Amino acid sequence: IKKLSTNKVEITVTPRKGVTEQPFQCENRFGFFDAVTIGFTNKLPQIEHPECVFKGGKSCRYIVSWEKKFSDIWKKARNFALLFFVAICIVAIFIHPVVMLSVILPLSVLILFLLSSISERIEKNELKASLNHLRNSSDQLVEKIETNYNNALMTNEIGLAISRHTRSEDILANVIHVSEKRLDFDRGLILLANSDKTRLVFRAGFGYTDEQERIIKNTAFHLDRPESKGVFVVSFREQKPFLINDINDIERTLSPRSLDFSRILGIKSFVCCPIVCDNESLGILAVDNLTSKRQLIQSDMSLLIGIASVLGISIRNAELMEAQERQFRSLLQTLAASIDARDPLTAGHSLRVTEFVLGICDEMNLNDEYREMLRVAALLHDYGKIGVPDAILLAPRKLTPGEFEEVKKHSEKTKLILDQVNFEGIFSQVPEIAGSHHEKLDGTGYPNGLKGDKIPLGARIIAVADFFEAITAKRHYRDPMPFEEAEALLLQNIGNHFDEEIVSSFMHFYKRAYKDSLK
């Protein structure tokens, strides 16, 4: 560092041998010199860069100059005054000692004291201003760090919320919950396009009153009308974000209907971002403030754009999974119906058994994953009957012992067939459960004569549902059994054939769900 004047220095930076610098490091030094100078002068310096290693120079040379402080001018005036009065006093002491001692010397001391006091006061004010600037800068930096930390937490929480759920409704609800907790906004909403892309539909939100939410839900955000000029619709169509600090600024671009909507909800400033995936608009994410007077800035919109992009991918993945699930359910119901349809009297048997099974699951408070697995097992529990000849399956009489032995094979065939399906996770239990629904607690069931807890819980549940549905439905060789007799038969077989807790849960479900038909 070389001092050129009282307000100018030359700084030369030469990289050490073996050290390779990058061009951005020159820019970093500019920022460093700015920060140091502002800390002392409260003003930006002037920086020249006449020599640079990236422009053929041997080193990087910087000339940093700054505006002289007002206190320096007063100090210089004081110093000149000191020299002047010293010279006057020396001359006066030889010419007129009495005047020098009685007038010139006291006056000189007074003037010098005043100049020193003024320069000192100005310097203190300048230092105070610099300290205030540093304090404000520190406060702003701390606030920015807190904001970044909060945004990082929000991003992490949204990531966790998205990774834990596969249903779009759950994803939206969790994203809105995290946004309400972490975003510095009073209200927020998510609108998604309906299936035929003709309207934006309210899917989730926070901060709105019940009446405001009702208004939003009843407002038609038309996507199929070219004349629609609402910000939400334009953002969706053009995949363009909006940051509006005063809605009056865009009043002329809005339709009367959009203006009425914004006034009813009290919208003053807002940020709106499109939710996009694979260049396709899925919806919009919007937030606004009612009570806060905070000026919206670019970082607010950038944060919202980041949330919207992650949300778009998650919604698309959830929609694909939901579509696959619907296809899977449809396929299962078709397979189940194909077996039941072989006999008009048994049509719908598997669906009714499934309904009973799900009712038992609800009564026993079984978790959703196990419940869904049992739904699949219940739908396919009789699939092995595909191998039973029609002559036996449709026989209009009671089966012979030999025919009954043939029918009993359907349980084992069900398991063999379902074992060929690539079930994963908890669904890998489906073949065993579906194939064991004719096992009995006392070991007299088939195909393996399992006893007690050796029979899977799911199979014990299906056993109760299947038995009740079978005896209360019409068959070729008998009429349906009345409810009272069916209930008595179930209760009679508790402990030897059926699980007591499951029978009790089933009866609670059935009496509640079918109370009108039992009158």
C-alpha cells in the first residue's frame, strides 16, 4: 500500500508463486475496498484499476480515492490558523509586547479553541454517522441472514412435506401449512386448472375468512375466454410472474369484474407465480398482505417462483400416481367382476365383501396402508374360482362331497395366481391373505388347516366378511338368510371359526351402515 495523498492510496496485489487467481477476485476486491472506505467516510470511494494481471499486467494495481471529510477542512483551517497566530505573536512581541500579551495572544487562543471545538464536533458527528451506518448495515445483514435461514427452513419443510405424500390434496395442504408458518405474508392461495383446462379452481389457501374463501371458490377464473384479463389468468396463460406493490398501478389493465374481486377481498399488494411442469401450466400460487406495509421486493417473487416450480413437479407426479392408482383399481374391479359375473347370483359378491372388509378396518382403526392392501386382497379373494368348472360353480343344488373338494381348491389357486403378480411392500401379503380366507381358528379350515394367530389378520377379517355376505345372499340351492339368523350364526362360531374382535367390529359397522334396512 502506497499513500499518494491524504485521500488517495495505491494498492498493488501480486499473486504468490504457484497461486492462480480468477477474474472474479478483482471484483471481490472492489467490494472490499468499498466496504472499508464506507466504514470510515460513509461514502463510496472512487476506484481505478490501471493494471490487471488478466489484461497482461504483472500485478493488479488499484488507486483508491475518497472525498475529503468536512472535519478535515476544519482541521486544516485550525492548523493554518495556529501557524499564522504563532508568527503574529513572534513579530508582535518585538514590536509591541504589551499589545501582544493583552490582545493578540488571548484572541489567538480563543480563535484556535473555537476552531478546534468546531472541527472536533464535526468529526464526532461524522464518526457517529459512520457508526449508525455500520449499525444499520449490520441490522440489515442480520435480518437478511434470518430471512435466508427462514427460507432455507421453509424449503426443507416443503421438501419433506412433498416427499411424505403422494396425493395431490395432501401435498397442497402441507405446502400451504408451511407457507403460512414461514412466509412473511398475511394470505396465500393455490388455484389449479380443472381437468379440461377451462377454469382455475381454488384448491388450498391460508389467511382467508370463511366468507372470503367462499367468494374465491364461487369465482370463475375462466381460461377458455380470450378476453379474460385477470392477473391469475394472465399469469397462467403466459407463464409469467407478477409482483404488484399497488393494485392501482394496474387498474387500467384489469376488467371491471377483476377490479370488483380485488376490492371485495381487500387486495392491495401481491405476488402471483404460475405453477408449471414440463412447460405446461398447472395453476398459480399467489400471496398478499393485508396489514403489513412492507414493500414487496424481487426476492419475494424469486422465493415464490422456487416454491411454485417444486410444487409443479410434485403435483404432476402425484397426478400420474393417482392416475395409475385409478387404473389399478379399475383393473382389480374388472378382474373381480369377471369371476362374479360367471353366475348372475354371485355378481357383486367381491365388491360387497370388500365393502365389509373396509368397514371392519375402520372399526379396528387399522392404518390406511394396511386398509388399502386388504381392499386389494378382498377384491381378489375368489379369483382362483376361474379354475372351477361351470358345471360345479353354477350347480342349482347342494354340491356333492367331491364337487365341494374341487371348489375348495380355489383358495390355493388364488394364492398361486396372485403369487405371479409383482406385489411390493405391504402388498406382498395379498396372495397369502387372499388364499387363507377359508382358514378357521380351530384349524378345521382350508387349504392349510392353520390355527389361531397363524392365520393372517387380513385373512381372518375377509373370512368374516365373506361368510356373512355368502349366507345373506341368494344362491341356487337356498334363499338368503335373514339378518338375525346370520348374526346368531356368526356369534355362534366365535372362537372356533371366527375372531371375536373382528365379528364385534363387523356387527358395529353393519348395524350403523345398514340401520335403515334393519328396521
